[in-house]
Amino acid sequence: SQKIEQNSEALNIQEGKTATLTCNYTNYSPAYLQWYRQDPGRGPVFLLLIRENEKEKRKERLKVTFDTTLKQSLFHITASQPADSATYLCASPNTGFQKLVFGTGTRLLVSP
Amino acid sequence: DVKVTQSSRYLVKRTGEKVFLECVQDMDHENMFWYRQDPGLGLRLIYFSYDVKMKEKGDIPEGYSVSREKKERFSLILESASTNQTSMYLCASSLSGGAQETQYFGPGTRLLVL
């Protein structure tokens, strides 16, 4: 069955560095991937969508890549700040485009 | 801005009680979704709806039902709450079409079943 996998271990980085989070998918080829941010006790908030024919997408300090050969998307936050600390989820449509399949998320902690 | 609201942030219920979770969106979205989120398991889809009075089962519908009598409101019903339904429940909506649409989430309801 199709799977989206994210590193369950928290990522700890220092303020000012670039954070890189990984999303791997198996057993299917999604037409696009979405990235969401979730703060503790809150619902996820949409950040970016990248399609399979787009290698890279940027929004302010955020950059997402999509590598269909590696079956992987990378999510980068440059010049990270403590306010970027949150859990980041990736999601893609299932093969029938009926629903979104979410990864379990990776928690990012940015230390001052 | 799209706003999705959920009736309660925290709820404590007893085993066997009937529980209603309400979700309202104010942007005339066609699609509405109910998820539960548990540590290590991520977001799991319970039910979704593409239109008024229409519902589709998600991945884990057992023990739940839904109601969509009006476009803006989507209710999740736990017919007889059990302790394994203790979880964070998230409602979401999206504009139209299929899963490719961005989903807008409510703040969540943390349900504890004793």
C-alpha cells in the first residue's frame, strides 16, 4: 500500500542554520506533495504544494524539492528561528485522488 | 481567510456516552473531513463529505458516524464512546474537487473518554 514516511525523531538545530526535513514515499508516484506546519495543540496549517514536474518551490525562507527518482521531497527552512519550532507534515493524494495521505510528521526544535 | 471552528477544545466523556463533535467552516467549501491524530500514528481519516447529505468512509470509520445537513457544518458522532477513542480530533475543509485541494484545519478537539 502507498506510504509516506517522515523521520519520527526530532530535529534539533541552532538558530540561523538551515533545517532540512525529509519526506519519502513508497509504492506509488504522487502527482504532488503538500507540506503543513502544526503547532502543539493546534490544527495543521498549509505551507507549500509542489507538483511532480516541479523540481523546486520557494516561499520566503521555505524551499521544497521533489525528486521523483529518489521518491523523496525535502523541506528546507533557511535562517531558522525559534519561532519555526513546530511539527512539519507532508501529505499527498492517494492514487484515486479521494483523500490526502499524511506522514506522521517531524518535530523541529530551533534553539536560540 | 478561511475559518474552521470546532465546538470544543477539550471534552471529557464517560464510556458508553454518545458524543457529538461539531465543525463549522465559513468559506463555502464543498469538502469537509474528520481526522483523528494519535502519537506515532499521524492523521487518520475517519469520514469525509463532498456535499450536503453526502458522506464517505475514510480509513477508520468503525465506531463513528457523521452528519452533514448544511454545507457549512459537519458533525462527527461517537455512538458509544470507548476509551480507545481518546484522541485529538481534527476537522478540515477544502474548496472543491478532489484531494488536490489544500485543506484548512480547525483547532482540534482533545477528547478524553474515561
